[in-house]
Amino acid sequence: MMRTMASGARRIPFPARLGYASGSLGAGIYSTVPGILLLYFMTQELHLAVPVASLVVLVPKLAVVILDPAIGAWSDGLDSRWGRRRPFLLAGALTSGLFFVTMFAVPADWTATATALAMGLAYFCASATYSIFAVPYVAMPAELSTDPSVQSELIGLRMVFVFFGVLAGAALAPVLVDTFGGGRAGYLQMALALAALSTLVMLVTTFASPPPERQTPVARPARLRDVTRFFA
């Protein structure tokens, strides 16, 4: 049975669909590497106690659960010449890699308390800046096409890149650490390599994604109460 497009829906060329989906490679890396390596890095390389390292991972995760809806509300209500999503994509792409590297760049001569606080702050900033990209990013298919089949294709292609990003985070990251000699220097070099790759593909998504086909008009820019209403 031949598939027909919804009446009035535009066709998105494959390069544009690929440009949108490629950002998920970075998303897969950023969502996987901390879960695979961060706790081990803190306990074995930074010599933090396991309960302290676990708390360093837990608290930023809880904070981001609260932050994500706020980013979504801000993105939904943004009114700019570049659209509502692209400014967030650009900001997240440019900052998430920096904080990803910062997680693996804590100086060796700090006290345990200072190290734990720095790691917690770096992980929170890395998670928050990644969310600035990811939350608007996953909302885009519904705006890029009015055709449900095209939306499904975009999401399916995005999930393919997520798979390769997860694979890179789970399998490639430890290999890179060993390739660069292990230890703190090995982790830092791994973070630099993966951050560069992730930033590149997220910038591709930022500039290569097609403009939205439909977008609910924004009556006014987002205000603070729009961001905080989820928690009232």
C-alpha cells in the first residue's frame, strides 16, 4: 500500500531530516557517559567516598527533573526572529560541551569537599545546558510537518542517531580513556573528543533543521510566571 502525505503537508528533503536527527548523536553521548563513567571516575580517580559520589550524581538529576518543564515552558513562549526553538538549540550546543569537559577537569590538589562541590556544580551545569538543547529539540517534529507519517519518520531517524550516541557513550568512551593513557588525563582527553563531536552534530541540527511548517502564534514572550506555573 502506497503511503500518501496529509493534504497540504510539505515534504522535507532527506538532508534536512538528517540534519535534524543528527543532534541525537550528541544527546545519546551526553545521556550515557555520565551514567557509565562518572561515578567510577569520582571514586577511583578523585577518591571520593561512594556515598558522597552517589549524592553528587543524584542531586543534579533531581534538579533537572524540575528544570526541564521550565525550559519547555520558556521555549513554548519564546518569540524571536529565529523562531522559538533554534535559540535554545544554539545555546545548548555551545555550552553543554564546555560543562561536559569541566566534569572531568577538576584539579587534583583540591580537598574532598571542594572536589565534591565542584563535581556537583559541573554535573548540574552539564545536565542543565544539555536540557536547554534537548527539551526544545524533542518538541520539533510536530512543528516541522503537519503530516503524522513525516513526524514519525523524523522521530524514527532521531532514534537511530540516539542509538549510535548511546553506543559511542557506552563503548567508545572507555576505549578512548584507555587510548589516551587512562587516569585523569585520559578521562579529560576522552571528554574533549566526545564534547567536540557532540557540539558539532548539535550545531548541525541547529542550522540544518528545516524551519517549522506550523507553529502556534505566540501572543507574547514568555514571562517568569509562565516558567514557574508548573510548580505552583
